[in-house]
Amino acid sequence: MASRMFVDDIGISLAEVAGTVLHRWPEIAEVSVQAWLLPPENQRFVEMDISHVSGDFVTADELFEGFYDAVTAVAAQAGARLPDLSALDPSDGVVQIYP
């Protein structure tokens, strides 16, 4: 089973082999996206960080099925401007998309 993620009115869900974890909107402090260059070939990689009100966080990356749709849905939930993920550069740093 491939890891996948989806967003609905309840929150952000991450489904992996071990099961599905739901992060409810009232429990989410912040969601951000960031690009990285991974060695040794500087392969570009995009991830989403979901920060919980407790201070814990979880990271999901573009390898999750539904990642790009989830980023779009999170930004829409917050009424935030959607960053162009194809142009996101590590020099852009962390881009907050929720709240």
C-alpha cells in the first residue's frame, strides 16, 4: 500500500501501512511547505509540515499519493495563497499555508 494523504472538512489524514492518522483542524497549529535539495545530486524534494497545538509535528512529502491535492485543499481551507510548488525553491524557506 502506497502512503496517501487527503484533506476534508474534519482535517488532514495520512494513510500508511500501519494505519490512518487524522489531524483535526482545531488541533493543527500550522501547516507549511518547503523545498529541499537532496545530496548527492541536488534532487529537488517538496514536503509539508503539519504542526500540532501540542508542539509535535508530522511531515509528509510529495511521494504521498494525493500530496499536491492536499496542499491545494489546505491552502483553500485557510483562504491562503497557494504557492507554485513547481517553482518553490529551498531559498524560499518555509511557506506557511495554514492558518
